[in-house]
Amino acid sequence: MAGRAKSQTNDQGDASSVRTLTKGLRVLGLFDEKHREWTLDQLAEASGLPRTTAHRMARTLEDARYLVLEPDTNRYHLGPAMLAGMYLSAGFAELVKVTRPYLEGLAEETGESVTLAVEVDGVAVGVDKVATSRPFQPSMALGTIIGDLANSSGKIFCAYKSPEERRRILAAAHPQLTQFTITDPEKLAEELDRVRRDGIAFDIEERTLGICGVSAGVRDQAGALIASISVVLPTGRFGPAERTRHAEAVRSCSARLSAFLGYSDPNGRSR
């Protein structure tokens, strides 16, 4: 009898989870080419869900970054977590195609894994990677949200934002992912100033213990920061000498790629 009761409880829990998932998918399914944004009231009406249920679904999807709520308009749009299944169709296919030879060259030069990230709604999202034959392999799946400031790519994207945007980001809570994660706003501000000055960002076990990274930004012909390139490797292979060597390699690679895309720095030097 106890086993049957437990089974019935599990079945009820599974059924409840399926119903919740169905409601969430119903909300996500409303977003298409003609309906890129929805208010909460519109989501409730179009999905046929009670407003409280629609709000709960939207908040859950927002927390998981499947949806993003624009504070200025109070409208939802698809978020970066959707990128895993659609990043190629979202226009990154050409960027990946163009950057791939540069990533492969950087991986060959450094002997380490290389990743390409773009910024989607304020977070760095990985869209390509080149692994090596060495035992260490980055666990990043394409479309994965890499993180915010506990990551070298996230630091690159944040460092070049307007002062207002930087203040807003720094004022937000930053989780302590490891004992090396920088969470103090003043120290983060100093770190971003250094990144902006040097053009290079480091992640020294700030996101994941045992893993380090170094990143540089990629700009297009208009000077817009469109991506970051990173070398990712285990801590044991990231001593002071390697840190300097890989930083120069990443900086040089991003400069060559930016120059290929038509970018020239304000001093007239292609990079």
C-alpha cells in the first residue's frame, strides 16, 4: 500500500510538472516574427491563461532567461536562453563563419581551447568554440549563457558600456560563485577600468574553480563591440608567463579580426 501511495504521489507530481511545462511552452509559443513583444495582459489573453498564472509563467521564464522584461515598455521578448536552439538562425551564422579561421589560428598558436561569445540582453552567450586534442575540454555548449562579470567575456562587454549602464550593472547583486569571484562594486569598477584601459579581461577561477580565461573584444566597421574571443584553459597552465603570452595572442587575434571587419581605432591604426 505504501508503495502504491508513493507511486500515485510521483504520478501526480509528474502530471503537475507536465501541466506547468505545457503552460510555459504555450507562453513561449506566442513569440514569432510578427509578435516579438508582449505585455503581461496580452500574454494572458493570447495564451488563455489566468493573469496570475501567466504572470507566474512569465516570471519563471524570466528568471531562467527564456524571457526578458524591458523596464521601459513593460514588454517581454525572447531572452538569451533561447539562443541554444536558434543562435544560427538569429544571424550569428555569418559571424561564426567569418571568425572560425581566426579561432582555429588562435587555438593552434596557444595550444588551448578558444571560444567566441556575443552579448544578448546583457549576458555573454557562447556561439562557437574550437577545442584542442589536450585533455582539458571546455564544457560550454553552443548557446550557453557564460555569465556576467564572473567571466572574462562578460567583463569585456561591460567595460565598454556607457557610465550609466555600468553603474546599473555594478549596483546589481553579483553571486559569489567561487572564493575568487569579485563581488565588491568598487573592486569590480576598478577591474572594468583596467579592462577598458588594457583591452584584455581575465577570469582567474572567478566562475569555475580550476578554469581560467582571457578575452579581448571584436569590433565591426562602425566600431561597435560585436563579440569577444577567449582562450580558456585549466589553472595549472595559466601561470604568469602563460598569462602574458596568451593575453598578447588574444589581443593580436581580435585586432586582426576587427581589421578584417573594417575597424580602425581612433588613432588611425587598424586593429
